[in-house]
Amino acid sequence: MPIPQENLEKAIRDVIPITHLQIIDQSNGCGENYAIFVVSDAFEGKTTLARHRFINEILKTEIALMHAFSQKTLTPKQWEAQQAKEAAETTVAAS
């Protein structure tokens, strides 16, 4: 059963504060395979496993209807560090 991307976004935004959220339908529009990238202060002090379990709990109804689901979760500090690293790599590669 297809899950609209908007349902995933609303479910997440209703529970935790979001700094950045990216949801990608990897099933060419059929809504049965999603990858999400979530950046939130709610992940501070949590392990990656605890973050993923937290998101899985938020989306348990939707995930049960999907064929596949993957996620990446970061704190705002981790996301800033990742962006800085990518920017530095791009600068070095352009030189």
C-alpha cells in the first residue's frame, strides 16, 4: 500500500523538532520504499541505534506498510561537521 511522503513528514514533525528533513521515495513514486535523513536536537545523547528505534517507533504504522525503509539520523552539530567536511573536500577537489 503506497504511503504518501507527506504522511511521513507530518508524523515526524508532530513528535520532534526538526533542523533538517529529507525524505526520498526510492520506489520511483509508488510510495513503498523510502529513505529518510533527519537532523534533530532530539537525538542529542542518543546512540545511533536509539535514534533509529525512536524514528521506527514514530513511523511504526507507516513502516509496517512499506516494502523497504532506511534512515540516517544526526544531531545538528554532527550535520554541521558533515557539511563542513564536504565543503572542504569540494574545495580541495576544485583546486
